[in-house]
Amino acid sequence: MKQVIITICSCFLLCLSCNEKPSFIDFTYPDGKSKALVLSYDDGTIQDIELARLFYQNNLVGIFNLNSGYLGVTRGWPQTDGDTIFQKYVPKDSLLIIYKNHEIAVHGALHKNFTAIKNDEILEEVNTDLEVLTQLTSREIISMAYPFGNTNSSISKLIAKTGVINGRTVADTYKFDLPQNYMIWNPTCHDSKALDYLDAYLDLDKQELSLFYVWGHSWEFGDQNRWDNMVEF
Ligand SMILES: [Zn+2]
């Protein structure tokens, strides 16, 4: 697996403008490779620590999408069945340790649903993350995953003005194509289905650049079976 996939990196993303269809003349993958793996993980809960380590041990770079307003806190998320799930978020002072070898990205300061709030609130959510995450890491933050994966054309255009150059959704495509629009970037699949599509990607034989883009939440790996599958993947 390791020989045939490479991880996507920020320098590749920087080459792209958000609405242009990618082509060979826009960029290449390092070392003439044609396949890449994107691992995008949301929310910044403390289970990221183990997942980030797993990626590192396998020479993989992940993208971790953080909610800057929740860093260091424990928060209860009410469920539709009346239950409440409590999540612990990674501490502010440890971002450069936990995500040392990984990309840090925006996920909305308070994880608000962008399709249910006004434009100024959306900008507040994104700009706060950009400001806080930049300040805490001294890194340039250039990408994001939409909270709940929710976006639309006007929201993506609004956010493109903040300096964010790619916005990722959770609308699984089960395909390995590069996106047409990097501000509405749909993944291949959630990690619970990654093993199902792995062989198809390994067997894919074409010269054009392709991409296996997996997304998820590290807190879902409380299920041992799911964690074992991820390790296998
Ligand atoms: Zn989220």
C-alpha cells in the first residue's frame, strides 16, 4: 500500500485555484506518482492523538480539521435519542506536538451548521479558526472541512474570500477522481467503507492523477472493530 500511495500535501494544494478543473499542467504528484491518499479527520477530539500516531508510524500525513472554540474543553453533544455524548478536545498548547507531522485545518470555531446561519456568522466561524489556529501553530492555515459537511455554492464562494483554498464535504462519491471544484470537495468515502474500496484503488491502472480521499472522526474508533479495520487499511 505504502509504495503505491502518497500523501497529499499543502504545496500541491497551493498550486490550485478553487474553481479550476485540474489538469496535468497545473501540478504533478511527487516522484511521478499518479495515486494519492487524503485522510481528513474532523473535530479535534483527544482520540486524534492515537490516530495521528498511527498515520505517522505508516508515513502518512493526515489533515485534522479543528474547532478552535472547543480546544481544551469537554463538551456534551445532545443526541436525537435523548442521550448526550461527551467529547474531550485536544488542548491548545499541544497542537504542534499532536499534529507535528500533519496538516491542521479549519472546521468552524463552534461547529455551527453553515447552511442554517447567516453569512456574517459563517465568516466569524471561519475567520476565528484561521486566526486562533494560526496564532497557536504559527502555520499558514489554508483548508477546511465544513461542519456536518454542509455547504452550497454561495457558502463556498463566501469562504473562498477568507484565504481558504479548499473546502471538504462528507458527500461520498465512491470515486477516485480529483474534484472539479476544490471549495466543494467531495470525498471518496467514510473510513468505515475504506477497506471495501481499497483493492479497487490499488488495481486502478491509469496514467491520470487520481485520489483516494477518506474522511472520518477519530472518536468513532472507540469501536475496536472499526479501529482494527483502520489499522489494516
Ligand atoms: Zn465535525
